[in-house]
Amino acid sequence: MTLPLEQQEMLVQILKKRIIESRRDEIASDAAASIAEFQAGTLKFQTAAEAIQELREYLNNPSATDV
């Protein structure tokens, strides 16, 4: 059974909105976890240059687990 074009377009819009909502929920959850880590004092403070260098080292040696 095929839906009429107008209903297909509506379905696409509904799915797009659901994906956006899911992504928004995921971002909110990540943010809450980050805030909790910050408040607990478990975050490692570093400059942007240090973070970039650490990322490069990880990408060059992904088997290293000391990150």
C-alpha cells in the first residue's frame, strides 16, 4: 500500500521532528553528565592546544587507554 504524496511528505516531516527531538534529548543528557562531572571535580582542565594534542595522540595510537 502506497501513501499519497501529501501523506508521505507529512510522514517525512514527522520523522525529521522526532529525530531532532531525540538528538536534543541526547545533547541534554550529555550536558547533564558533563555538569555532574564538573561539579564532582572529576574533569581534567586543559587548554584547547592540550586537548587537540591529546586527541591527535589518541588518533595516532587508539589502543592507548591512558586518556
